[in-house]
Amino acid sequence: MERHFELELQKLNKRVNKMGNLVAEQVHNAFDALLRGDTELARLIIEKDRKVDKLDNKIDKLCQSIFALAQPVATDLRLIMSSLKMNNDLERMGDHAVTIAQKIEGISDYPDILAELHMEEIVKMTDLIVNDVITILNTRNTAFVKDIFELALSINEKTHAVTARIIEEMMHKSEVIVVATNLIIVLTAIERLAGYSTNIAESIVFIVDGKIIKHKKKNFDNQEAAAESHIGQGDEPGLDQMLPPISEATPSEG
């Protein structure tokens, strides 16, 4: 029974990693299609969403099966609970990739507007954060979680600034209302991709270190500085040093 339980946990890990890689590919392709105005690629992204949904269901059912057939100890319980949470976050990221793909046809004829709004910069930053968090998901290396939070903050600032600029343009140029509306929807999806990336980073920290870092992201720099002030042996601080001990619980709901 114990061997079967271990195999089921391994299967769960593999499926969550597979889900992460699949979603990262969907997001990357959506951004590629957006910048190139590739409506055919956008159509393929929408069709491939069925694979994301199918894997989402498999992961949910596997977690339910493990709960039903075993009594996980604390460490394994963290993994199962966090896998459910990450699976939901990844599925939503896949949905946002589809949302972007669906708006490409209404944007593809306006590459000059994309260039004027520096959309390529925002897109590349968001593609990076998604790839980075999927790398952390696969490796369980929490050393770069702080970078995820910082990049998400930068993405939010840029999307808000561009959205405000688009709204201002809409007020003065009625002819751009359709493409502007599509761009605002895309920017909202981008912001949410960054947000779900931080959720997954939180869940990985919870799995690895048993720490809850929801609501602590804004104070991450201060916590890191305090941890560094106690280093005297040449050891680099890990998240255990940066964050105070917290009782085990579920990861944030985002």
C-alpha cells in the first residue's frame, strides 16, 4: 500500500509538471500570435485548450483518489493540497492564453498600435515570468521566488499605465474603440497571468518549506535584508531565514 501511495504521488508530480509545461507553451504561442498577428496560430491555441482541460480533470481526480485511499502525513498533504491549488491556477492561465488568442483577429490589423504601446516589452516580461515559475515548479528551487514577485509587480505597473493610456485614446478617437477594447482585455489577461504565476510560486514555497507567504510579498525585501544581517558564516539565506515560522496550512487562494 505504501509503495502504491508513493507511485501515486510521483504520478501527481509528473502530471502537474506536464500541465505547467503545456500551459507555458500555450501562453508563449498566444504572445507569439499576438505580436505577429497570426490568426491561424491563435486558432490552434483555442483548439489545444481541450488538452489543458482534460489534464486538469485528471489531476483533480488523482488528488481525490489519493485522499480517499490514504491518510497523507503533513509533507504529503502539503503536496496534494498545493497540487490541487496549482492545477486550478494553471487551468486559469490556460484560459487566459485562450482569451488572448480570441482577441488577436481584432488586433492583427493594428501592429503600429502595438508598437506604440510597447506591447512587445510587456509580452516578453509576462512570457518570462510564466516560464520562470514553471521552471521553479519543475525544479522546486525556491531561490528565485523573490524574482517572480518583483517581475509581477513590474508587469502590473506597466499594464495599468498602458491601460490608462488606451482609455484616454478611446475618449478622443472613436475609431480606435474596437481595437482598444480588445487590447484592454488582453492586458487584463496578462495581468492575471502574472498574478497566477505568483500564486504558483507561493504554493511551491508551501510544498518545499511549509511556509505561507501570502501577504508577505510586499515585505520580501525587508525580510531578506533582515536575514542577511544575521549571516556571518558565509551561508546564503534561504526562505526559512527570510520568513518567520508559520504553522502549516493551505496555500493562498490568490
